[in-house]
Amino acid sequence: MYVAVKGGERAIENAHRLLAHERRGDRSVPELSLAQISEQLGLAVDRVMSEGSLYDRELAALAIKQARGDLIEAIFLVRAFRATLPRFGATEPVDTGEMRVQRRVSSTFKDIPGGQVLGPTFDYTHRLLDPALAEAGDPEAPALASTSDAPMPRVTDILGQDGLIERSPDADPDVPVGDLTRDPLSYPAGRDLRLQNLARGDEGFLLALGYSTQRGYGRNHPFAGEIRFGEVEVEFFAEEIGFAVPLGSLALTECQMVNQFKGSASEPPCFTRGYGLAFGQSERKTMSMALVDRALRARELGEDLIAPAQDEEFVMSHSDNVQATGFVEHLKLPHYVDFQSELGLLRKLRQEFADANAVPVLKEAAE
Amino acid sequence: MTAMTVELQPGFADKVLSAQSTFRMVMEAMARPGHVMPVDDGGGRPPSMMAGVAAIALTLLDQDTPLWLDAAFARAPDVGTWLKFHTGAPVVTRPDLAGFALVAASETLPDLTSFALGTPEYPDRSTTLILQVPSLSTGPTFHLRGPGIDGVTSLAATIEPRDLFARLSINEALFPRGIDVILADDQSLVAIPRTTRLSPAGA
Amino acid sequence: MNAPTYNFAYLDEQTKRMIRRAILKAIAIPGYQVPFASREMPMPYGWGTGGVQVTAAILGPHDVLKVIDQGSDDTTNAISIRKFFAKTAGVETTTSTEEASVIQTRHRIPEAPLREGQVLVFQVPIPEPLRFLEPRETETRRMHALAEYGLMHVKLYEDIARFGHIATSYAYPVKVNARYVMDPSPTPKFDNPKMDNCPALQLFGAGREKRIYAIPPYTSVVSLDFEDHPFTRYKFDAPCALCGAEDSYLDEIVTDDKGSRMFVCSDTDYCEGRQAAGHRGVENAAPHKEGAHG
């Protein structure tokens, strides 16, 4: 006699137990600590904080450990935790012009006030696997210079002094900055919401879209005006005491692209901007983001809408890897009820086709 | 308590569970227009506010819901403070910006078209009107038809303004835009969503 | 480290209020999709986050919850969601359609008739019935605003021209209260007639797409069709092999690699109830053909 499948609850419990076992791996190998992940896989932690939208290195490291190194799964863990956190308010805007810079490069000027600072970068490393790293060992101590107090103005601010680049829009106190995690999104979306969406967006998706603009799908002639990475202060305006109090500092990467100019009968031509910002050191992400931000401004700047990267609904609806992975992977859930419906319809259509054409359809083996 | 000091009344004793049970009453009321749903007097409220109105306010309002108060509620010294403390809802003076409107007295109910009625694309962006009425158990009988009603149902209630249901006939031409109304007295509430068609008994 | 603590039914109160307000508007405008600020839930998008948020916003300690996936209480996703609410809200759970006050479902409507006071919560992947014809939200929203549904009829008619039938067998579009065209979620069209004039409240939650919609009780729900090609309900030729039911939706069970198969009720509670009442089917029934009847 046929008995319907039972025991799903037991199966789930056992599957999770097995997962925990696999996560730990060979027990004779020392277990990873969160500090090891945070210190030695720092760029993975940065990505999880950025796309997880939560600045907490320890939680991001925990998520990476729990997710067995699957970064999208780790981002998901962080997001689900973030959604339950109470809101106390919004901080004052951070000032990246005041950043304590560890790295700063510009491709538009040979030298700039404050200089080019290579900092920690894979750039110019020869991509040769290093067998020495397979063994434990301390690398050479870094060469350090004394901290310079020289101001390091943003390249776009230097261009802005001469009016060569469009002004950054000023904050409008009557129009609060949107938050797509708290309000349902509707189109067309403002640049605030677009940038939030891109900041949370999947690095790979943005990379591909940014790349597509370079290859002619919505080309916008970018120059990397400046990429800077370092720490900025975060302040919170406390209504009770009437002034801003410091909360701490954040490591940020900012990319400002300088793009194709705009102009009109009433305005002289000037360069336009594309903007990228991410937690930690995330250059690929912020550069891609800046390319896509600029592409999404096509309508505002009166450019032809011809490419995927310029299509706000397309980009914003598909950039989120937590949404995307959920929906793609949901195809492994049972669908046998709707499949049965399709199967029945298909069999009927085939039978009718056979009847109409008087050709024997390959009979199913059981019949 | 002296005449000079107005003590702030408490809200729900159990915020989570009272909000849940009140919401279920409101949801059931909205799903079954004309059906009188009981409301627990969950806790404190300003003296001029009936229990039904207070419970709905504590359940549905917060800092994300612009709130319009009619002159009678706006005049009452404790209503504004109580609502601000327990819900945080920002009070607006333009009814067309209100997510919710609380109305205590019929003579201060403005023309219904002065409230937000939604747009053809977003008909949900409309004001929900919460109207305090004398009685939802006795009074003239009305017939109601529409979604949520098995054929026809009737409601006997004393409602001010007396022509409210006639005024709600604007919903028919406006649909899917429109205004949704919740009537409340001290023990109960009744919802009249924009899909409900009303007529006096015998008409 | 911030050790997580969670509220009754998981969601914080502000989120519940936001969802509750959306539910009320959804009921007031039957079949219209209300945008809501869907939260990230501790299960993946596409796995019922919309249904879970709706259930979490309405559920109270006096509720009795039933969760089904593909009609069954014992599929892994149904178990997982049921456990989530048993843990976070401490509610009583059941497999009985009759006893439940709230039923969360994926892809089916129970066979047993629903009654007044019950709430059926659907998990919805793509809430927009016009999405497969027009991918842009800005466009489909305009079509709904103008009740401009010609495109849908063209699509259905093209099916007829090509296949002789409307080639949609699940997620079959309906018109609600003679106004909005609505996606019933990927239920088989067999279940569509159960939505019409149903005494229970039907709520639909789409988490990833951030939409909530509703059908109030006793509301007209009409499957789209044409005079010369009326809507037909898919029907099986043979009864359930376990309980003998002739009026239920059946799962096809492949029993060996020689093409043998049998058909049993997809609604496990319905099937078990009938068996308990003494109904018997031809277990291990010979394979049979199924077809469609009006």
C-alpha cells in the first residue's frame, strides 16, 4: 500500500545537524575564530557589511563563519538581523573630505594637493600564487611615514572651484532622504533611493552593468576622478542637548567618477558626476556603483535611454542578491501541484493534436 | 487632579496583545461591512474620546501616519498630548495630507472630498476616517451591499451627521479611489469601506 | 555582541502596524495590490516571506494555525513555517482545515469549504498578473488604473489560436469585484472557483515584490474567459487511490520506472478525514488517463 511521505520535521532537523557538522569540517583542524575572519578575510567582511547594510565587523565575521564562507548567505544573515533592530534616528551626513585617508588615487591629475597615496592595494601586485603564504609566517613590517596634517581636498571639489563639474545637490530639509527598507519603492525613484539600492546591490551585478556601459551599452565617458579609502567620523544630532555628538568612526571607500559633460543654452558645459560609496575597502564595488549611478541619470541629463544600465526599473529590481538568490533558489521548493496542472494540460493538447492529425502520438509506456 | 493640571491617561495595558486583538476586530469589521464588532476598553484614554476610537488610534497610528483632528478633538486639551505620547503620529492641518482623520463631532466633519481620496494608480493613498458616533446598536436601519456582505445586511445605528451615508455615495463614482470609514462608539466599531453601497431601510 | 531578542510573532510592533494598515486598504479595494515596506525575514525571499509577514501581523494567542504547501501539512516548507510561528508566537497549530482560524498556504486552497471568520493567507511569488506580458511596474500600474486589460485577453486568445485552449493551468487570472484583474498565486485553476463568494477572508502576501492584496468574504471572483471558450475546471478521470474522492485535486505519484503511477489527494487533511470516515480508494490502482471536463 502506498503511504504518503511523512517525517519532514525529523528530516529538517537531521539536515541542519549535518550542515553544522560540515561547516565545522575536520575536527582535527583548529576552528576559525571571528577575529581571524575579521583580521585575515577583511575584504569579505567589508563586502558583507556593505551589502548587508550593517556596520558591525564582528557580526559580519560571525555571519561568514555560519555561512561557511558563502558571502551572499552571510549578507542574508546580516540583513535578517538588521531588520529587527530598532531605529533611533539618522546620523549627520559624513564628510568624506575630512577622511583620514589610507589610500587615495586620482586618474585625472598627475599630482593633487595631499598627493597620490597608494596604500594597501592589489594594484601592481603580480598575480603569482605565493607558496610562502601556505605556511604561517609574519610578513615584513610596513613602511610608515608620519601622518600628514596637510588637507586632502576631493578632486571633484578642486574641479568644482572652477565650475568645471556640476555641483553636488544640496540637502533639502523639506525632502527627507528616502529609505527603501522602510517605505515601499515606487518609480521613478529619486537619486537617494537609487544610490541606497546600489550600495546594497550585488557587487557582481553592478560590476557587469558598469562594465557594459564601458563597452558601449550606455557609454558615459568616465574618468576615475578620485577613489579614497579611510576613516570618517560619525556624528548624531541629539535633540535633547542641541548639538551633534560623535558616535565613532567608519571605514569607507568613496569613488567619484568624472563623466561626459552636459550643458544647455542657459548653462555653460561642465563635467557630470557618478558616485559610489561602500563600507570598508571595496573599490570594485564603488567604481561599478559610480558607473551605474551615472548611467541611471540618463533621463535627468537628457540622454537616450538605450541600455540596461540606464533602465532604473531593471537595475533596481534585480540588483539585490538576497532577493535574487531567494527567488532563483525557490525553484527547488515543491511545485508538483502547478506542475501537475501543466502536465494535465500538455497531455490533453498532445491527445488533441494526435486526434486531429491522425498520427499516433508516442504512447506513454503505462498505457 | 485639579482643573489646571491634565494628567496624561495611560494607553493599552498590554501594547502587543491589545493592538493585535483590536486589529483583528478592525480587520473583521473591514472584511464584513456593517457587522458590529466589540471593542475592549483596553486602558486609559482622554475623557472626550470613546473607547473604540482610542483603541483604533493606539492600534494603527504611529510616526508614519499623518493625522488630522477635527476641531472638537483639536480643542480638547488632552487629546493631542495623549495621541502624541502614545502614537507619535504627526498632526497635519490639511485633511488631504492625512492618512487617518479622527472626528469627534459631526458639525466639524468637512466635506468628504477634502480628504485624501487616493490616485487612480495608488488608490490606497487615501484617508481612513474614524468617526465617533452616538450609538452602533440603536437607531434608524440602513441596508448595506457590496464585498464582504452575503447579499444584503442591515445596520441600526445613530450616526451624526445624519446624512453621512448619503454623503458616502461619492465612493461609487470615485472607485477605486475613495474614502474608508470606521465608525466607533464606546463598546464597538463598524467599518464602511469604499465598496459598500448604503440605503435607508424601506427605500 | 548584540544578542538578538525577538517580539511576539517575530515582527516588531511598528512593522506590524505598517502591514496591518496595508491589509485594511487591501480589503477596502478588493484585488488591488497595496505596496508595503516588506522586511527582510529570517527565511529566503520566494519561500513565503510575504505570507509569513501577513500571518505574523494578524496572528494572536487565541488563533489556531494551519500551514500547507502543495496542499500538504507535512511538506518541509510547511513544517518549517509552522514551527517558526509555534516558536515565535506560541500559537496552537493544527492540520485540520475545520479547526484552523488562520491558514497559510502555498499553491493550494483546501478542499473543505472555508467558513466565516477564517483567514486564508496565500504566499505569492509574482503578484502582478500582467507581469508576464509587461515587465514594467510603471506600465502595469497604469493599466490597472485605467482597467485596461485588453493585453491579457489578447494573450489568452493567442493561446486559443495556437493550442485550441487557454494554455494557463495555474496562476490563472481572475477579475475581482468586477474591477481588478488579480493573480490568484500559483494555485491550479482547479481552485479558482473556490475563491468566488467565499465566506472566509483571503489575504495575499508577496514579500520580495512588496505587495499585499485581498479578497473580502462574499466577493465576486471570476476567472477570465471568452464566451466561446468558457473557463473550465481541470478535473481528473479517476478518484483518489487512497480515499476514493472524486472531487479533489490529485497528485501524480510515479511508483516505478516502468510508467506506473497513481493519483492521490493533494490535500492530505481532506484525504485523511475521508479515510477516517471509512472512505476507501483502490490502493495501488491501475494507471489511468485523466482529462478535462467542463
